[in-house]
Amino acid sequence: MSKRLYPHKRVRYWYTYDTDEICTLFADLRLHPQTVRVWIKAELKIIDKGKPALVYGYDLIAFLKKRNDQNKCSTAFDQFYCMKCRDARPLFRNLIAVEQNSNFIKAQGLCRICKTRMFKSYRLDAFPEMQKTFKLVEVSELYDFSTATDNTHLETQEKMPKSESDQGDLF
């Protein structure tokens, strides 16, 4: 089973927590008290050896930040993260499909090893570098969102005058 990411922003810096209070902080993630005990045995600092085991909020924040950073994988510009291989991988034939959102570019390609779809987002100013690095297969709507237009592809439909019936020409 993969390791979960526990958001450290839920923890208050100057509070003290016991194992049950830590579990209630992450109740939506179904954190078990035994997991907290394993964390304490591993490297989570406790105040003293007494019962119940108390943890300072700032120690819990530091522990969660360190634990969450260990699960991250950095990728190079020309690599994507494959969820199946669980590692940074090069693209199959260096082909990507690109779609632009308002603030970034979404790119997708296939893993060279397992042929699974991989996704990555880039800044808008990285597009010229992407054109040099990758072979663009599909470019969807590279549109400048900073200047909006009023033109649409929808045609305006003429409405019937109020005097005519809604049934039309039945008789």
C-alpha cells in the first residue's frame, strides 16, 4: 500500500496532541492510532516517556513535512511521472498532446516502459522549449486568454413574436 500524504496545515503550531487527537485531525483519511504509535517509534518526538504520549504541534508539523517530502519524485523537463511504474520516465517516441488552460499548459504522453498515460503541467512561457524538446501530436486550443473575444460559434436563434402561438402551424 502506498504512503498517504497527511496535510500539515491542519496541525496547530503551539498545541500539544495525544494519539487520539492526532487521529481526529485526520479522521477523513482514517488514520489509526497504531499508525501514530509507529510514527512515535520511528522518529516522531514526544514530550516525555509518560502516558499518554504527547506531541508538540511544531514537532508533528516537521515530521509530516519530512514524511510528505520523502514521497515526492522530481522529474526533468523531458520526463513525466508514471503512476504505474512509480518513477520518472521518458516519453514513448517523445510524443505529447498539449492543451492550454488559463494559466498553464497540460501535456500528456505515454510511458516508454509500460505505455501508460502520463500527465504533466508546464508554465505558459515554457511552450517554445516544449516545441524544441517534444514532438507535438495534438495542440488543443492554444488560445490567448488575456484578450477575450465576443465572437462565438453559436448562432443566435430568432425568437417568434409574442402574438403567434407556440404550437406553430398545426392547422
